[in-house]
Amino acid sequence: MDEKTLSLRAALAQDRLEEFVRQAQALGVTLDKGSDFERAGPADGAAA
């Protein structure tokens, strides 16, 4: 990986998440809110 490219792991460890997001957007990465698991809701189908 290019040394100038900030990985998500490094961004989280160094409190540089905003920089990571700006970098990803500049590279054309689509960032979604939440994970597939969060959007899926409870596994048993009960309301949260």
C-alpha cells in the first residue's frame, strides 16, 4: 500500500478518521452509513 494512503486501521488508531474519509472520497469510494448488520436489524425479527 502506498505510504501516503491512510488505512482505516491506522486512521482509527491515530484518531484520524476524518482524514481517512476525505481520502476515500477523493479516491471515489462510496461510503455508506452503518453496516449491513446494523441495517438488517435484530436477527430474531423483533423490533429494536
